[in-house]
Amino acid sequence: MTSPGRPPLGVGLIGYAFMGAAHSHAWRTAPRFFDLPLEPRLAVLAGRNPAAVTEAAGRLGWSATETDWRRVIERDDVDLVDVCTPGDTHAEIAIAALEAGKHVLCEKPLANSVAEAEAMAEAAAKAAARGVRSMVGFTYRRVPAIGLARRLVAEGRLGQIRHVRAQYLQDWIADPAAPMSWRLEKGRAGSGALGDIGAHVVDLTQHITGQTLTGVSALLETFVEERPLPTGTGKLGGVGGSGMGQVTVDDAAVFLGRFTGGALASFEATRFALGRKNAIRIEINGSRGSLAFDFEDMNVLHLFDGDDPAETAGFRRIVVTEPGHPYVGNWWPAGHGLGYEHGFTHQVVDLVTALAAGEDPTPSFADGLQIQRVLAAVERSAAADSVWTPIPA
């Protein structure tokens, strides 16, 4: 636990809905389970609706509120700005915060376009030269089973990587009566399933393998082009009312790819997979073995060792809850699983540790820019009848 003698880290959070609540929980929880070198202080929560942000601040543990994100950046008690707003505001907020000397944590995807992501990465590089740090929130990297998978690949347990296949499957808008939300508007979200969830599996596969995608061939599809306008909002969806709105993003993305090491890859991202709530499925096949993971069973990693004798060979089910597994030693006894929220806590731990050490945390804004280039290549390929589209290095 953080002791009172540790230097403080004043945090200003912009946005208080789904991601804002998850980040708030993480900032509160991290110092209570991990020995952090800095003491996070929940200084201020920002949102446009005065009554709603005041209620959220009281519920989530923030000391003060603002209704203009610019006031957050101006506050002397804020050392780090945490951006949990829709993608169309990321670039403006993050760049302003970095230029003001504030560290930045920005939710994924980094931006709504490559141009915005390039500007953010450039601002981050300039800020880093002054000791101001930044990170993009690809939180699933911090799932212990994912950390173990990365470790096994780095140790050579899978040998040469040959196949990478990844799916992110949800069903929360499979019903055509599900109402419009900002996630279905290209101007605010940048893209649909591709950027919202597809970005995660692109990042995870690159993170686990230590390689990057060099090109893609893609299809995008919008199954429901009009939806009821919302009368209320919820964690992801809401309640539909009268009138219809135009869906301007993809509902599903499917694409092939190739990694720098030569491996073939297939990706699928959809919010129309009935019965799949948050299925992040990754399988990697190498010359010596394979591994498989599904977030709907997030405390388990499956490993096949190709060196085992054929009579007893098979996928080994590893329950990733041992003290020696990534992050797990600070939580519960072995066998007592972790949940969705723990990834956000681990993100805070890694970020705060890097800040105290004067190091750049990962994934960086440059990493976020690379993901943005992958997403852009997928869109270009889909628009050109799935033509093979190289990804700029």
C-alpha cells in the first residue's frame, strides 16, 4: 500500500461514463494492493453536465469537478490528465495537456484518424524530452494470462510463429432496435467494431508475438444502417425512442494479415455475434507449440507443447492465478480469479511505476499511432475490394 510519505500524483479524469468509472476504480484501488512509488490523488472529475458530473464525482471518489476540460489542465493540483472521452476529442485534449506539462493517459484507439494520431505522437515525443510522459490505454495487455502468453513466446516456447488468429466478438447491438449511440457515429467514434474492439486484438497479437503487421486484406460490413434515436443511455447502449438515426460506422470487420516474422494472420471484430458478450479469442501456432486464450475465461491460458510425446500430448489448461504469474502476487490466494476491472488497476500500477522511474510507459502514443495505421489500412483495403494494402512502418 502507498504510505503517506510518498510523493503525490494529482489526477484529473475527463469523462465519467463506462470507461471513466473503470478508470476511477483503478486509481482508487491500485495503491491499496500495490506498493506504488507515487500516491495517486483523485483531484478532479470533468464532464459537461454539472449535475451528472457532481453525482459521479461523489460516487466514484473524486474531490472536485469541472465542466470544461480546459480547467482541468489549468489546475495546479493536476499532474496527470486521464482522457476517457469519445475519440473525436482525444487529440485536442491530449495535445493541450502535454503542452501544459501534464502527463497523459488516453483511452484507445488513440485517435479517429492517422493524421490526429501523428499529431499526438509528435506532441508526446516533444513532451518526453521535457520529462512529460504519455500512454494509450490498451488495457487487455494487463490481463495476467496475456502477460504469461507474451512471456512464453519471448522464451521461445512456441518456436517460430506461423499462424495468428484473433477474434473480438460481442452482441450488444445485434438487435436492430438497439438505439443509436456515439459509438455508431463515424464523426465521434472514428470507426465501429474495427476501432472499438478490433484495435484491441491487433494490439494484443502484436504485443504477445513482439511483431507487427505489415499488410492486410479486409472486408467491412454494416448490417443495420438506421437505428432508433436514444431517450436514455446505459453502460454501452440505451433506450430507443422515436425517430431514426443513421449508422455511419462498420458493424463488423474481417481481415487477413501478415506479421513481420512471416506469420499468417486472421482477424474478426463484430458486435453482432449473438451469445458472445466479450469474447476475445486468440490462438497462436508456432513450430514448437501453440497457445490459446478467451477473455470469457480470462484466468485460463491453454498451452500445447509440441515436444510432448504423442501418447500424452494435448493442450494444457493453465489457471493463471499463481503468485509467480504477472501481477497476481498482489491479489488473492491461488485459484481465486481476477476480473475485468483488474486490468485497469494493473495499468495504473505500470503507469505510476514508469512515471516515478522517469521512463516512458507502454504502450506509447507511437504504439497507438501504429495501431491507427493498421486500422486505416483495413478501411482502405475494404474500400478497394479487399486489395492487399501495406501498412507503413
